[in-house]
Amino acid sequence: MNLVKENLRLFIPSIVEFLDDQDFPWGKIERNFNKHIEKRFVQAKNKPITVEANIYDIIIAFKQGRKEFIALLIYFNRLFDELNKNLHFNILGWTENTF
């Protein structure tokens, strides 16, 4: 099981839908993410550190009970949903005026 993919599927399903038809390297993404997190722990040495947040950090914060991040997760999901729709329309050669 790929935890990065499964958490994205749970909290931002449209991003996984967007990438599912592709030969996307989920395993490599998870390995690199785990290395990134380990580097953070080493850097922190039991002290607070400042980091640039990524989408997965927002998922982790929400899972830890920080409900204020739900709006960002909803935004990201809608963003990728719209991207999916627009790209699909472009691939088919459709425009808004097609209908």
C-alpha cells in the first residue's frame, strides 16, 4: 500500500483521478517523501523548525485534528477537478460553446 497515494485519494481524490491514467511513479514519490520527512526529524533534533508546507503537510495537519485546513483541502480538490475537466475538454477538442 502506498500511503501517499491513499492519503491523497482520501483527502484530495481529484488529484489521484488526474494522475491515475498516467504511468505515475507513486513508489518513488513515497520513498522521496519519506526521506524528506526523515531529514526534517534530523534537522529538528527535538526542537521546533520552520518548513515550507506542501499539500501532504496540510493533509497531516488535518489528520492531527487541525480542522482549519479543511478549506484548503476542499480548494485543492476543486482545483484538480476543474483541471481534469478542462484538460478532458481540450483533449476531445471541445470548448464551452460545444454544448
